[in-house]
Amino acid sequence: MTISWEDFLARVVERGEYRGEAEADHAARVVLALLGEHLVGSARVELADALPVGYASLLRDAVPAAEPLTADRFVQAVVGWIDGATPATVQWDIGAVLSTVADLVPGELLDQVIEQLPDGYDLLFGHPAPA
């Protein structure tokens, strides 16, 4: 069963220590839309299926990026979409959103998603790869 929008957002609010839902919702939309540009195939569809409808469409409807972003460039890209953000605050935002996503999906799906992405995304999801 897919988590409700309210429950998903409540988890992001708690993890990100946001002052309210609007701030957490904006961070979630930015992070998930950008992530959607870098995922393809069944992993993208299955990940979208685990999210509430409003967030799932961000993954499904994203136009694939011309080239994958490194984890550092992903952080920089998110900085450009959140007013007043810095790389440090954006890493907090990304961690709040992606760790929430990681907790909702089976480990095999998370592994498939992370395998599609350049090195370093495992840390953004809060699931560092074994050394």
C-alpha cells in the first residue's frame, strides 16, 4: 500500500525539522523532480508507485536528463531551486526527502535505484554502500 501524502510529508517535516508543511513540500517536490530526471525503466516506475500520487507524478513525468549528475552536482542543482539555500542546507533537505523514500521501498528496489545513479547517491539516500 502506498503511503498517504500526509504521512509522507509528516515524515519529511520531522526528519528535516521544517517549520511547516509548505517548506517540506517544496523540498520534496524539488528533490523528487530532479531525481526523476535521472531514473529510467522499472525502478523509476516502482519507486513512483511507492509514493503518494502528487509526488509519484514528479518521478513519472520527469524528462530524462541529457547526462547524469554526480551527487555533488545534484546537490548544486537543488541549491538553484530553493531560495536562500546553501549546499549544507540542501544536503539536509535531500537527506530528509531521500531517507524517507528509502524507508518506504524494499531494499532490492533501493539498490536498483542507487545502481542507476553515479557514485555518492547512496549517501544522499542515507544508505552508504559497504566499503
